[in-house]
Amino acid sequence: MSHETAYGELLRTLLLPGLQEPAAFEVKETRAETSVSLLFTVHPDDRGRVIGRHGSGLGALRSLLDFAARQRGDRLSLLLAED
């Protein structure tokens, strides 16, 4: 497993319990000053679970991670990688 920041660890903690294929989860972070971008990948069978109905699941993840980032003075962008 690669080195993860607190944001990557938080994303892992939130997602893994709901995934059918947790071994396929990967997260990559790009940081520039106070801007943080997380690009994560899940198994194709888990994409629907993560995205949720009308994007509600992904939206909730973005809200939680954005809240955590703002507490540290960061701005966070969360992206689900395409297949």
C-alpha cells in the first residue's frame, strides 16, 4: 500500500466497508500549496454504490472530505477515476 495522507485514510475508512471488492480501491493525492486533489479508483462493480442515486453518495463523500479539509485550511477536490 502506498503512503496515504489523512484525507486518503479518511476516504478509505468511509468507503471500504461498503465495497464488494475492497482490494481494488486505490487513492492518489496531488497537492499544491493548500489545494489537495484526491483521485480514487474502485472496482467497476462498486462504482454504482460509490456514486449513489443521482450522485448522492459521491456528493456526500465530497461534503465530508471538504469539511475535513477546510478545518485544516485546505481546499479539496475528490474525483472518481474513469474505467
